[in-house]
Amino acid sequence: MAPEHGNAAMREVNHDLAPPSLNPAQQKVVDLLGAKKTERPSFADDLGDRLRERLEDELADVAATLEEPLNVSKHVLSQVHGCEDRFLAERSEPFTPNVAVARGTVAHKAIELSVHWRGEPAPLELVDKAMGRLSMTDHWLTDYLLTCEDAERAELRSEAGQRVAAFMETWPPLNPRWRPVTESGSRVELCDQKIILRGKTDLTLGSADGTVAGKVIVDFKTGGSAISHLDDLRFYALLETVKLGVPPRLLASYYLEQGVFQPERVTEGLLDAAAARTVDGVHRMAELLSRSRAPERRAGPSCRWCPLLADCEQGNEELARLDDW
């Protein structure tokens, strides 16, 4: 090959390897999530210990009554702070997956694969790999994926693929220097392991530098926005702070279908509120599970997926009002 031809070929290869230009939506992600070191907040080095001590002090009375460990997640807290009747119903009835429930999990798994995938896979290729991986593991979706009808599987594939495509169109390729971590689990054991707080974040970027916060926690959402989404992320921030001693810098729900963020900066006040909500939620759980008081019924948008809806006048009235609106 002549030298000039070789140079032309090298320029072509280098062009292919160069990072692609970002579209406006992708640039917004970079602008929102990025921060200079001088813009990152610093926290007291005993913050995590103080939060743990507060949680254990305020939950000691509940722990003393427990015969087996009580597992607390963002989902459980959201339920018990919502309709208590539904909370008890879903604990007593077997869970039945469907497309509306499964599409978010499949899309999240596909997005997880995309973060670590070499090359440029197509969204449906990632969805197929995600469904394959979930079918081979001991996951709550495994049986459903192995036994659902072809039409239902095709619908799930289509809806999950739409959400993965939205992620790939609106998010920039994640640079390894940003330290992207997907499906990162946290576990905080309190009161001699009587109460266990659990969380699993969809995506984290960055890390702390000493007591200077640097991590960003992102939760991907496949539906509309809800107040509980902020509470979910605050719970994650609480776990992160107790575990590491340093809070994350920023929390963000990202709505795949809309391509928009709902961000919130982490402060000590936010962490105090998350701790108070967690303590209140654990007390509510203990009361309801021990049947020491009757559950309260509260209607809201989530009534649409409640197993009690057929016989719930309050829930049907609320959904009719929302549909009219």
C-alpha cells in the first residue's frame, strides 16, 4: 500500500474510533450530571455514623418485638406510606408478572448491558440478551419469561426495546473515567441484624473524594413521574451515606419516554428527612404485620395495578377522576 493510501486509511479508522458528536439531549445529560471539583459539597466525616445511630435508636423498640429479620426496601416503604390495604394484600397473594410490570425490569437489564457492551448494539439485540440472561437466572421474572405466550413475549420485547432505544438516543456513551456502575446493591444492617435496609441503584457515576461528595445516583423510570420517585432516591442516598460515610452529590430520576430528568441535590436536611420517613415506615410495617391496628386505605394512581381494585369503591372512584382529568 502506498504511504498516502496508508495514511488515508488510518485517518478513516481514527475517525471511526473518535467519540461521536452529542445531540442536544445527550449534551443536557453531560451538563446536568457533571460538576467541577470546586462545585462539589463537603460533609462532616461523622455524618454516616450519626445517621446509623439515629436509625438504631429510633428503631430499637421495633427490633425488640421481631422474631425474624425485617427486610425494608424502597418498594416496601412506598407501599406502606401509600395504601396499607394494598401493602398487606400483596404480601399475602402470589405475585403475577405481566408485560406492564416486566418491561421496566427487562429494559433496565438491557441498559445495564449497554453500559458495558463493546461496539454499538441495536436496542432489540440488547433486549434479547437481557431476556435471555433473566431467563437463565433465579430471578422473579424467570418463570414468566419461560412460560409466557409468543404474543405476550413479542409485546414485552417491543415495549422494552422502545425504552432502550430512548436511552441510547438521549444518553451519551458512558466514559469509563466516569466510573459507571449498574445495579449496585447496598445493605445496611441495624439493631443486631433485626432490621435490614436494602437498595439497588440502576446507575451510579463518579465517586467521593475524601469527604467531598462526587457520586451521582440515577434511577431510570419507564412511566410517568410520581412524588414517590424522589423518596426512592432519598432512601438510596441514606443507605449510601450510612454505608460509606459520604453522601452522593446528586440524585436524578430519568424518564426514558420523556427524555427528562428530575434532579435533586443531596443535603443533610434531605438525609434527615429520608431517615425520618424510613423510621416511620418501619413502625407502620411492624404494626400492620403484627395486626396491632387496622390498615388504612388510600387511593391514588397506583390503584390501577392493585389486586383489591375490583372490590374497592374508593380506588375505582379515584381512577375515574384521574381518567376524566
